[in-house]
Amino acid sequence: KSGSFIPLQEVDASSVVVRGVTMINTLQHYKVRNRRIQIKIYNFSLDCSEIKGTGWRDDVALLHCKVAVHSFVEALFTSIWGMPHNKAPHAVKYFFHFLDTQADNMKITDPDVLHIWKTNSVPLRFWVNILKNPQFVFDMEKTPYLDGCLSVIAQAFMDSFSLSETHLGKHAPTNKLLYAKDIPKFKQEVKEYYKKIRDQSPITDSEFKAFLQEESKKHENEFNEAAALRELYKYIKKYFTEIKEKLDHNGAPAEVTEQLHHVESSFDGLKSCSWN
């Protein structure tokens, strides 16, 4: 109106957020109904000179993508190192207490050593594998494009558990720079997470055994024994000669060899089943 103008941005304070997803602004969002309106594109200075990529347009697109998914990434990380009711899962608490006990027995007083032990045992060995390979848990296809995106998120997750201070410059990888401002906050949350678990009352062996039994009952009807036996028999049939020779070489009791032959004859007698 009257020569005035409104700067149009893909993401700004007025952007609509739908179920945690920041929507990209459109002309309709800015209520631009007159298609004959004059739109000018101005050169401007980006406040992201640290980022080095294939071009500033790509870098801006990356930043916008990061903004769009950030709430989900943050919620995911919080759910992993979060502590509902200030209690860690029984398995995590039991294992971390075991590591604490081992450190005490070995007179290890450096807290960084325990931090590394715990980080290598659960977050890096288990969670990173799930973050980078969601197809292990969900019935989905991981495309090469999705693999690259997940690698960026997994890298941010790993950096959150790192004890080293990384100084990033303009030549640093883009995937590192995307979460550079978030990592210090994540690191502090991880330290608090480890401290809360350590301060939590230990879980006794009987409590942990009861927990495992309860978990087993939840899945008692999910295990297909017949299918498992069939897979074992495929292995026995394929390497029957080698297994028998190994048993004889190691001086295994005669009953073991007899049981091996019994298994072979029992499965071979099941004519209605196909083991190939």
C-alpha cells in the first residue's frame, strides 16, 4: 500500500506451527491476494557466514529444514535421556550401577572415565544404531537421502555425549554447524542425566530378576519356537559332518553325539515340513 513493503521470509515469528512442525510461509500466509503486486528480491547479508556449503541458498534451505524438524529431534533426544519421575529404566540403572561399582573397585576416581564407559555402552552402541537404522524397528525403507538426514541427527546425538570441546570455524562441515548452538545445552542435559541415575537408589538383584521375568511375560506369545528350531536344524544339517567331527575331536560324551543323531533323524522324519 502507498509504496510500503513487507519483507517476505520462509520462516519468521509469524510462521504457523502445526503439531510441532514449523510451516514454510507462502504468499497466502502473508495474505497477498493481488497477483499483480510487485515483488522485489533484494540482496541481503546472511547471519550464517560460518556455514560453508555448496552455496548460500543451500545453506539457508538446510537451516529451514533444521528449524522444521528441530522440535521432533529435541523431543527424541529428551525421551532418550529423560527421567520420568526421576527414575531411569531398570536395565539402564542396573548396568550403570555395575559400572560405578567396577570403578570403585578399581579405584578409578576420574569422572570422565565413567562418562566414557556409560556413553560407549548404551548411547553409542545402542541408540546411535537405532537412530541411523530405523528400519531395524519400523517396517520402512531407508532411502539414501533419508540415510544422509539421519546421519546428521545421529552426529548431533553423539556430539551431545562428547567430552571434548569442538571449535568450529567457517570451514567446518555443515552437519556439525547445524547443531553447533544446541550441543552445549544437550551436553548439560546429558551430564544431569548421568548424575540423576547415579543418585538413584540401587536396584537389587531380586528386583532386577523380577523385572526381567515381567518383561518376558509381556512377549511370551511372540516367540515362535517351531520357527527357531527349524532355523537351528538348517544349520545342523548344513554343517552336520563338521559338528560331529568337532565333538569327536573334543572328546564329547557319547550321549551328545547320540542326541545329535536323534535330532537329525527326528527332523528328517517330518516329511510334511520343508527345511530348504
